[in-house]
Amino acid sequence: MNNTGSNVHDLLDRKPPKLKHGNHLFLGSIFVALVILLVSRNLLFFTQPRIWAEEGSVHIQSFLDNGWLASLFLPHLGYYSFFNNYVVDISMLTLGIKLAPYGTTAFCMLYMTSIFLFPLLIESDYWNTPIKKLLVLLSSVLISSAELWLNTVHMQFYFCLFSCYLLIADYSKIKGWRRWYCLFFLTNSALTGVTSVVLLPFYGIKYITFRADSDINKTANALIFLIILGFGLLIQLCSLYYLHVSAHEGGRFSLGYYPNLLSGLRATAVCAIPTVGLDRFPWLGDIYALAKVAFLATIFAILYSCNKERNLIIISLYLVSVFVSLSNEMRGGMRYGYAPAELFLIAIINAIYAPKYKMAVASAVMLFFILSINAVSYFNTKSVYDNTWLSYPEALQESEGNGGVIHLFPQWVGWNYVIRLPQAKPL
């Protein structure tokens, strides 16, 4: 009897056991919710996928003109894009030109989702609580403009986001499959466009900081990541030189754009504001103007008073300055501000936890305002997918009667992206 009473008492005092697979359930739930959020933006991206701009006029055209092997290694538009080349090659070889949009869209969806999940898979002091992880993930999705969505041409901006995430991650905990995950995506980042390789100085600083660290795993990761980005920079410089010497096609990034960082810094404040979505509702009038001022005030307050968050602001300002300079004062589009904007938001998310009450409240209000603005505009994709435009299947059918010319998205007035089919290769 006493034994029974003792056993009952032990059972009552025992703490509830932790779920053995609780972390997996959490990740699984977030993954499902994320996929639903991505797919629900506009179902037409999946049911009637399209070929976007240079995705067809440059990369698919290169495949048709040069064959899969040559097109895999050729640089375009001023830089080398490994991801664009191999995804187009695989899609064209396996699905053909009629179904190629399904292949490119599937690759982009898979890679985007994997990058968005980074804060949940890799630890960092900047997302060290479940709430921070979810806010970082949510903000990265919501501020991703429709222009970037599900096309290989703009995947370099998601790769830049990945490179920023990895730069501020905890290297001591990147082991096993997590290391392979990081190596795979960092290699794609380094070899796809120039948006990631410009972070090389910060990766160098991180390696120098860790070089004498007793944690060998941390030092090894820092060195490997630095080597990958360094190799990527070398490839991009060789590609730029090849395009210049061969008098091949030009691009927004070319030797003619001398990187004037002073000019870039002057334009940084102007260009950084729209990147977080504050330019999407100009009809707000005075509220819009106040929002810009409040955003800048919050950023500079964090820069002045928050030590840890200051690093994020510095990296972000550096990136915007470089992109403003290299892309000829952002004429290449505000998409270059996507990753810097997310760094701004991560700084604001962390500032919410600042010991100073006023700073915490101001940061929380600013974050709520920015996420709300972007949540409203998130489902507005008409600027990049208009139902009145000629769909890809319709364009294919039309090409049979106009000499094999396939009209692509976007079909803005004055823009004409096309694929010209070799006459010997009818559909």
C-alpha cells in the first residue's frame, strides 16, 4: 500500500515529458504554413507558370542557340549565373520548351522555401527565440516584391539574403547536414550574380575574428565560407572581363560603371526606404512622408544606441551603397534592396528587446507598420502577372504563325521580351 502511494506521489510530482519529436513537429507546421502562404500569393504562378524576361530572352535563347553544355558556362548581362543556367538546361532537357516554365518555377519554389526556412534551421544570436525566428521568416516573405517571385532571373536576390543570413549565423552549431545545406546554397549564391560576392569583406573579417578561436568547427566553417565566396568573386571578375573583351552583350554591371561609393552613400537613404515597402502606397500622402522620416529615425537610433544591431545596419548600408553604385544608381530596380531591407528589419526585431523602453516601443510600432503595409500589398501581383497578358501557352500557339517568336512576361508597354525559335526546330 505504501509502495502504491509512493508511486502515485512520484507520478504526480513528475514533470510532463518533452515530446521526443517536438522540434520536428514545430518545423513541419511552419513548413506547411509557409508553403500555403507562398502558394496563395497567386495560384496562377503554379497553374499557368510563365517565363520571365531574360529567363527566356537570354537563358533559354542561349540554350537553343549554343546547346546545353555551352549555355551552362556562358555569362550574361555582365555576370555569371550558375543557377539560371543549370535550371534552364535541366528544364529544357527534361520538359522541353512547352513545359519549361513548370521546371523553372518548381526549382525557384524549392530554393526560395529552403532559404526562407534558414532562421529555423540555423542558429544565430539575432533569432535566438521562437518569436524572433518567426518574425524574421515572416518579414523575409512579406517584403519580397512580386517582381522577384518565382523566376530564375531574380533568384540571385534570394541567394544574397541567404548569404546575409549565413554571415550573422552561429558557426559553432553548423555541423552535419546543416553544413551541407549551407555549402550548397552558398556555392549557388557565389556563382549566381554579384549580389552575394560583394559580402566577401565581411566574411573575411569574420574569419579573422574566429582564426584564433578554440572552436575548430567555427574557424573551419568561416574559412570554407570565405573560400567559396572568394572563388565566386574570381569567377564573376573573369566573366566580366570576358564579356568586356569579347564585346559580347553588356549589362547593368559592367566595367563602364565605376563604383563611386560616395555617390552610392548619398543615394542610400533614398533607396533604402522603398525596400521595406514604404513606397507602395504613395496615396498615403503626408502619412507616407512621416513613415519615411520615422523609419530613418528608427534606423539611426538603432545605429547609435544598440551595439549588436549596429552591425546589421552597417552591413545593410554597405550593401545598398554598393548596389546603388554598381547598378547605376539603382536603375536596375529596387530589387537590389531586398536583402539590405531584411537586415534592417532583423535589426528592428532585435531592438524590440532592447532594455530602453522607448527604443523597444518605437521599434515594435515601426515593425508592425512595415509588416502591415507589406501584408496588404503581398497579394497584389498584377504588375508582374496580368490576366490580360498573353499566357505562355497562347504565346507558343501564336509563335507558329509569326516565324517562331514567343512573347514572354512582362508585357509592359514598350517592353518586348521574346524567344526566337530556330527555324529548324519547330514546336
